[in-house]
Amino acid sequence: MRDIVREGVKNLIPYPPGKPIEELERELGVKNSIKLASNENPLGPSPKALQAIQEKLPTLHRYPDGSAYYLRTKLSGIFGIPFDRIIIGNGSNELIELLIRTFLSEGDAAVQIFPTFLMYEKIVTGAGGQMISVPLNGWKADPERILETVNPNVTFVFINNPNNPTGSALTREELSYLLSRIPEDVIIVLDEAYIEFVTDPSIGDGTQLMDIHPRLCVLRTFSKLYGLAGLRIGYGFGASGLIDFMHRVRQPFNANALAQAAALAALDDQEFKERTLSVVAEGLAFLYESLDRIGLEYVPTQTNFFLIRIPGGGEKLYESMLKEGVIIRAMDSYGLKDYIRISVGTSSENRRFIDTLKKCI
């Protein structure tokens, strides 16, 4: 029988979805579990977003706005970027897929730093492309190493800034240097899913760098700061030519009506945004201090998550803490077997994490 599976798909490993917390509790015999594994907002969703969802429910018999007109108009006003240079996606993940489906031809190459967000390689490889990984220098991307890797076959360069899972970020100066030297026919994907958590004023902001490179595409999400991960909605900025072709490929109703309404309202929820940033800052201070007392190494972050080095391996600790009802992330799939990654939780969740950590190590 003729083999109909694309070559790039054969060697892909399916993304391992976690079980629902309720099912894990039932299997392990634990209650009141906490999840610090997925970099989610510990406060839940924006209250204004919840109210907007309630008000939108009676209209669910209507298709959503296929152009995301109001959300794109709102984002245009906030960032000062023209309407036709903005695209809305079913999470920023879909925008990555749209970029690859639109502009990557089979056999093309893409460049990423590593370790980084695992979906870049998965999507590129599944589309028949080749991913070239550039090792981090310490815990940070090295612009010179990236530039050395870009060859005539490279169509894309992926930069996750701040980077997941390391929490490190390139400065405005470093990004400007990199963007100005990558060939103009290469598409640069600057993924800023965690940009709102950055506290270092020298870190680069892609919305202020868009004139440096003609094929820069900046991606952001409502999943993290705004607490809307379950609705799957993200957005991107790029040259009008890039965005126009992506619109030709995307599905007409890719962002659902509730997600659009919630995102619009969340943008105005300044109190919730400030409270989230305060909780993350206070949580990081507590967790850093606690780990210093325990004597464990960690990687300082510009995000709402960070890495902790675990002698003896992160997977073993993950299993032990899971039995105590504390869900963290082992880093084996990122090539970091001696590390775990945790999200900052509420103050009570952070204290429980530290208490459970001391018990399990």
C-alpha cells in the first residue's frame, strides 16, 4: 500500500496532554491539588473578561466576527500599529502554524535557540521543513551564534523573548543588532508570550522594533497575563504583506466569539493586570528566598515561571510531588534532566510548593 504519511510527520512524537486534575486526584488518592506546571495566571481570568462572556452568551447562535474587527481596532489604538498589520489567532500557536503553512516550502530550514518552546520544531518538521537549533550561551540566546547559523536555505528564525523555559530575554540593543543583520528575505518570528511580565527596562519590545526588519512578525497572547488560556486567543503584528497572505490561509472564524469579547474586555482590566504582576513579583521574591535557604540553584527569570536545578533529576521529583498533589514540570523533553520548571502561584500555593519540595527532596 502506498505510504501517504508526510515524511516530516512520521518521526513526530504526539504532544503528551496532561490528565484533568480531577482524574489525577482520583487515581492518586489526593485532594486539593495545585498546578504550577503550565505558566498560567494564578488569579484566574480577568473579571471584566468574565462579565463580557456572560453578556455575549445569548448571541452564540451567530458566527463570530471573522475579521475580529473590534479587537484589531482596539489593539491598533493601544500599540499604534495599523489595523492591516494585525492578525488574531486561536492562541498564538495557531499564528505560528499559519506562518509555516503560508511561507515554508518543503525542504526549507528554520532556526531556533534551544531549549525553547517545543512547538516551533514540531510545526516546522511536520510541514516538511528542517529545524536548526542553536545552543544557548549560558541561559540566554546568543545573537552571534544565531547569525552564524542563518544560511541561504533558512526561511524562518524563531526568537522566544522572554524564552520558555529559561525565562531569559534579549535586550533592546541585542534584538536591534540581530534584526538588522538577518537577511531581509528571512521571516523573523518574535514570540513575546511573556513580555508583560518583564521587569528589566532594557529588555526589547518587538512592537517598538518593527521598522528594523521588513519581515518581522511579533506574536503575543491573552493566555498568560490576562488569564484566558482556556479560550485560546492570541494576536500578531507584521508587515501588511505578511499579514495579508496569512489571512488568505487562516480559517474564516478561527477566533470564537467568547474569546474575542473576553480579550476586548481584558485589555481594559488594568486593576487585574496590576494585581497579577504584583502577585508574580511577590511570589518570585518569596520563592527565590526560600530556595536560597534550602540551598537549591535556580535561574532568575523575566517571566512568571523559572527553572530550579534538582540533584538526582527533575522527573523523580515530579513523580514524588505529584503524589502530594503538587503538579510541576520536569524538563527532560527540553534536554534539562536535572531541572524542573514551576509557575508562580498564589502565596498559599507557593508556600505549599516549598513545604512539599523540602519533604520530597
